[in-house]
Amino acid sequence: MWEICIDSNSGNKDYIKYINEQMVNTINSLNAVVGISKDGTSISFGCKKEDSQKLWGVLRFVLCEIFCDIMKYKYLFKNVTIVSQSEGFFNALIKVLTYFDSEIERQIVLRSIKYSPKIVLESYLNFKLKPLKSKWKELCNLTNNNSVLFLQSETFIELLKFLISNLEIKKECVVVSFKSPCIVYEEKQNSIISINTFDLNDEFGIISELIEMCPQHIKLIANNNARNIINLLSELFDGRVEIIKDN
């Protein structure tokens, strides 16, 4: 029997929950076993030795997402000290900074992750992934040292536009329907899958969702009550937006 255990601190149970959700299909296909500790801070996997490479191969990429997406977001959220009256402004900035340069960071992590019977996520980041954390620190320092520029609305829009244009494409097509509520869909092989729902006034929430999905093409189903957000998305995702009139 091949086994591995992933631990996290008590304040980061969301890491364990995410790992469990992402590994469900692999566990079922391999007839492997999974167990989560009662306090939700540890998850263990077991499988036949001949299936270990398949399970570890998938788990390795899931751990990469934990480090490069979730842990990076938390680090930036804690260490970027820009003070803004708009919580939406701050969240959108942290989101786009999280995914900026992600391809290089994923390569760093995938080269560094090695199998061990037990991996403690926070310790692994602090000791095995020091170059990654140093990179995040430099990004925080750069952002904090230029806070005056970032807090100017025109500069912020140009910054977001630049960062978004350099993000790795994740989805082929996303549809945003600006009815009440606003619904974001992923279009996939002539079908649409509902992803998230927002209040029409939650402009930065909608922007953050699209930043996270980073689609190649965005279809905006127009609504007279959503002209501002439609114009803003058209500017931020320049060249990717198609506006469709709502009949």
C-alpha cells in the first residue's frame, strides 16, 4: 500500500477541503482510499503501489494550485498594505497580482515538490519553496512602495489592464448575463455551465471572477442598467469582449 499525508495549520482548513474536492475523481477511478482528520487539518491517501504514480501525479498538481493560487492570495492579502476606501478595489488588485507571473511560479513549484510520506503545507512553503516566497515579498514591496500611483483610479485601471493582458488564459469562453442577479457562465462545447452569481452593483466582484477565470473570449449580454460595468470590462479585457443585445 502506498500512502501520503498532507497537513495544514488549524487556520488553513480550506487547503484540506480544496485538496479533497479536487482529488475525488482520481480517488474513485483508482479505487483508492482517503481520510480526513476530525479537526479538518489533515488528509491522507492510500492506494495500490502500481497506482501510486497516477495518484501522486494528480496530487502534485493540486498541491501546486494550493501554493500558487490559494497560499499566494493569502500572503498578498496580508502583506500588501495599500489602504483604500474601496474593498472591491483591494480585492481585485490582490486577485490579479495572484495570477500574474503564475506560469513561472508553477514551474518553480512543480520542480520543487518531491514525494514525502508526510507534507506540512506551511512548512513546505517556508523551507522548500523559499524562492517562491521571496518572489511574493518583492511583489508586495513593489506594490506598497508605489501605493500613491496605485490608488489613483486612472492608474489603477491601466495597471489592471496591463496585468490582465499578461495573465495565462484559463477558459475558452465565458458569458456574463447582466440581469438581476448577474450570472457568470462558462461556455463549453455548445453548452453553458453556471459558475457564480453577483449583485449588479458588485462591479469588482464580477471583475475579480473574470480575472480568476481569465477567458480568451467574453460574451456580455447587455442591459441598460449595466452600462458602466460593461464599458469597464470592455476596457480591461480589450479585444476579448463581445457585446450581445438582450432581446
